[in-house]
Amino acid sequence: MPNPFKPTAGKMPPILIGRQSIIDDFKEGLENGAGAPGRLMLITGQRGYGKTVMLTELGRVAKDAGWEVISETASEGMCDRLASALVRPGMKLRGVNVQPSIGVSGILNASLGGASFSVDQVALTLREVVNQRLAKMPRGKGIVFTIDEAQAASMADMVALATTIQHVIRDEDMRDVSDSDKHGVAFVFAALPSLMDELLHERVLTFLRRSVQHDLGLVAYPDVRSAYIEVVREGGLAIDSEVAELAAEASDGYPYMIQLVGYYMWRAAEVRGSKEIEEADVIQGKKDALVLFDDAVCAPLFDGLTAAQKLFVKAVAKEAPQPAKVSEIANRAHRSASWVSKYRASLIKERVVESAGYGLVRLSASHLAEYVQSLR
């Protein structure tokens, strides 16, 4: 029997447990016509919280509703790639015949068919491409852009994109048709919690503050337990409520771990040739899951910290699973109280640590303490 703990077409993967409200907001945005709030959405969460899977699911929802979906991961030249994805052979763009690949070499000093463009001109060019594509779409339908890792986008790309969004929406508003017949554009951004304070404070990007914002968090144990029971039984194996509860606890409610624990406990039962997932399978499943979790989540998270932040995290991890006293962190790291205060604030902002009471902190990222303790 195939292992059900992985995303499959037409079926919501276990990692999306507890996320139905986000999907409903997005569906309503597409259905409610021009100007609906759900058409501009910002999804934040730490690594492994299911942001990319959520973008994929929302893209599937949009396609099922008859919308076109353009997906990108933010990096230098993002707007160029978005335009390339929309341009079709024979389309005219600012008087230049554009081939399937635009070949823009940058934003601030871009070249297109021998012409040079500023940021404003690139924004206008993308606006024209979007409008041309919208004009050929059925009434009431439109384009959904999903942008992953938005915190990695350049300021130039985000400014150009923001300008495009505002102008395309305004262009559609000026069409003399009912709201239900107007073409639409929807943008869904996914980013780490530290989502670019400099971008949020950029004057042109105030539209992000007006977006529907969803902060992905841990999934409640009862929801995880129920999902395990349902998915396992639908997949053809058996699992009782107590074992499902143990599996939920093993996952810590962490979306990526929910999927990993489910996958490996299923595999452990199959290795035994059993038709029922038992406690031993959950224990083995968690052990196997943690190997991948450390590589996929903990290692990139820790490696992405500054040297000072790593020193702070190591000091906190030494006390785990107990909270660490802020005063002791200063002594352990051989740093001043002001140094501790500075990096405590920065790590709380990035949701790596959290307050555990007056004068206490602990690591908030699942299993990070164990990972850091294992480092030599």
C-alpha cells in the first residue's frame, strides 16, 4: 500500500492540517470579485511550517477556479521572470517583439531588445504584460501570483511588483463592466517571520500592510491526532486513539514533523509486515523523522544566524529543556547585559527564542535545542 503521508494531487496533505481558514479566505477572495481582501495575502512562518505547501495548495485552488497561476521564488530578477512567464510568442511589449524568454539582465539597469529601462519602466512593462494576458482571459477570471521566500526579494523587485499590482488593479477598476466580470489579479507572498522590516516600511510597499496576513504556527494536538487516525485508516492500516495521540506528541504539532512522523511510523509498520501502527512504530518513526528534520530545518535555521546569535542560542540550549535565565546567559557567553538584551530581542523577532517568564527565555523552534546540544 502506498504511504499516504506525502502530498498527492487532489488530496490535502497532512502538513496542511489546521490551515483550512487560510484556504477559505483565499477562495472567498477569488469568488467575491475585484477588491476582495483575500486577493492580497501574506503568509509567514518559520521553516518547516508549511508555507511552500500552502502556496502550492492555493495555486491548486486557483487553477480549479479557472485562474492562471504564476509561481516564483524570490531572488534577483524576480520581476523579469514573472514577465517571461506571461509573455507568449508574438505578443508586443512597448513596441518590441518579445520571444518566449525576455532575457532581462537586471532591474536597475535592464536591457530588453537593445532598450534600457529604469525600475519604473520595468514596473510599467510588467504592467503591460499582465494587462495583455488579462485581456485574453474569460470574464471574472484572472492571474494568481505566488511568491515564495519573499524576504529574499530585492528592494527593486518588490518596488516594481508593488507598482504593478497597484496599477493593474486601477486599470481593471476603470473598465466599464460589473465587478463580477472584471479580470482579477491576486498575489500571495510567503516569507519568514522577519519579513523585511525595511520593505514593510518602504513607502511604496505599504500595500503589504493591507494584505490579509496569516502567521502559521503549531497545529493543536487534537487536530493532529484526528488527522493521523483519518489518514492512516483511509490508507488501509489501523491505529488506535492512544497511539495516534503519541504520534501527535512526537510531532510537537510542527507541520513538517507531522508529515515526517506519519511517513516513518507507516514505514516502520510495513517493515514489520503489520496492518496496524503500534507504539513501537511511532517511536521508530520519530527517531527516523528527526534525522531529516535536523537536516531540513534545524541546520539551515542555526547556520543562518549570526555568530553572536549562535553564541546566544548555544547558551540557552545548555539549559534545555528548562528555560534559561537571562542573567546566566550573560555569564555563560562572557558578554554584557546590553549584549544579551540586543540579541534576545533580535532572536525573539525571528522567533528563534521566546519569553518563558520574567527573566527567562527558551528556544521556540522545535527540536533546535537538541540539535544545538548535539553540535561539537
